[in-house]
Amino acid sequence: MKKFEVIFLTDVRDFLLELDEKIRDKIIFNIDKAKIKNDNELFKKLKGEIWEFRTLFNKAHFRIFAFWEKENKQETLVIATHGIIKKTGKTPEKEIDKAEQIRLKYFELKNIRKNGNKK
């Protein structure tokens, strides 16, 4: 049974479309697998509220950054923010920061929609 659904933001879609079809299929396969199986090799918490979907393909490390959206009680969502091909052993801090900024903006916009434009 699926533990969550994944929503791809535009940056993730663009990233995936730039990749070779075999790589893209492998990443999607791993994300689908992570939905039903707890596995740190596939989906791992990085820092704060930021997580990453992890795929190793032909010695290249592909990362899709994400965060949890748990405000909707009927369905647990994971929002995928953007992707990179990791070139070093450590995940670049600027990519984690980028995902966090997207997360903050997402919830800010969601609250504006929910509450009207009241400030």
C-alpha cells in the first residue's frame, strides 16, 4: 500500500525531461518504490524538513529534493522541488537551501489561498 503521493513541481519535470529516457524511467521506478517501502537508499531525510529521492544509475547519483505536505488529512503528499546530478560525495548545501526556500514559498502561497489575501 502506498504511504504517500508525489507531486512534481515544474523544476523537477524540466529536470526529468532533460534526462535520457532510461535514467528517467529508473528515477520514476525508484520514487514509486519509495512510496511503498521505507528505504534510506531510495528516500532519505537530509536536513530540517528536506528529503531526497536517491537514484544511482551508471555510477551517476541523481537526487530529487522534496518535502512533506501533511496538512491534507485525507492524503499524505510529498512535494518534489527540483533535481540534480550529484558530482561530489556530499549533497551541496545550496541545493538543500533551495529546496527549503521552495518549501517556505509553497506554504506561504497555500496560506494566502486558504485565508484569502488577508495580512
